Amino acid sequence: MTVIDLIKSDVKKIIKNDPSHDFDHVMRVYNNAQKICKKEKANEKLVLCAVLLHDIVSYPKSHKNSGLSSTHSAKKSKQILKKYSFSDREIVIISDAIRDHSFSQNKIPETLEGKILQDADRLDALGAIGIARVFATAGLLKRPFYNPNDPFCNKRKPDDKTWTVDHFFQKLFKLESLMNTKSGKAEAKKRTLVLKRFLNQLRLECC
């Protein structure tokens, strides 16, 4: 088994069965990262290790430590990486990428490897799968789909802690402009169109 396979096995044992941050999510981000790596001059091994470990600590959205998931994942990743033949420099690159990837951290990763992880993870928040993840989370948190008085935030600020559709306006529509790589931006543009088409159809059905 390669070191990637070994880490993948470790992650399967650790990761929780949250439909928005389960092992299937990790593998979708993994596939996104592979595609981006083909077009960018990055160390694929380090990128893919960062991807596999990026959500090994994932607090529920309602948890007081929700904003610290990436920081705690980065710390835990170091413990796992030390079991394998990674140099200190490689461990820093991987753990820093994990620490800085999340939207809530509001950071741009310093390395190309970190930028690719961030792009690959954000792509999984867009498109059809992004819509599925939004409503899966809403179901877990028992949030209503939309504000019946202003479903699409025309006259109010988005509040995605209360209304599910507000998450599109508070976060998802911002991601395309925040992508780091050219290939990431191109894919984000396609997936953002899927979100817009969904909301246009929702307008016809609910308003």
C-alpha cells in the first residue's frame, strides 16, 4: 500500500457519518484536487494528503467550536503524518493547508498546495452536490427552507443560521470570486450557474 492508501484507511476510521462532511465528501474533494493538480504545478502527494486529512475534526455547525474544525484538524493531521515518512517541511505544508482552507478562517493559503485544497473543497459546496449538502445540513439543524416574507434576501441581510436559502447569498455565491487557481475558477463558474438555475426554479415554485 502507498502512503496515500494508508492515510485513506486512517481517515475512514476517524471520520464521522455527517452527510455534508463524510468520507464521500472527502473523496469528492480528492477528485477535484486531482483534476486541479493536473493543470497546476503542485506537489500532488502533499495536496492529496491534505485533502484526506482536512476534515478529520469536524464539529457540527451548532457546536461552539464549529469555527475551529480546520485548526484542530491541522493539529491532529501532524500526529498522523509523523507515523509515515514525511519531512518536517512536508508536515508543515500539509498542516498549514488544512488550517487555512476553511471559509470561516477567511484566509488565503500561502502555498499552491493549500490553494488547491481550498479550491477543491469549495467546489464541493457548489453545483448539484452543493445544493444537496446545504439541505442535508438544514435538515440536521431543523432549519426552514426560506423566509416566507423575503425568500431571496431582496430587502434584508442574509441570515443562514435561521434560513437555509440564505446560505446561497451569505456564502455560496461568493466562492467563485474567491477561487485561487484558474482551473478552480472555471469549474466554480459552471457550478455557480447550477445554483442560480436552482433558485430561479425555486422562485417559480414557492413565490
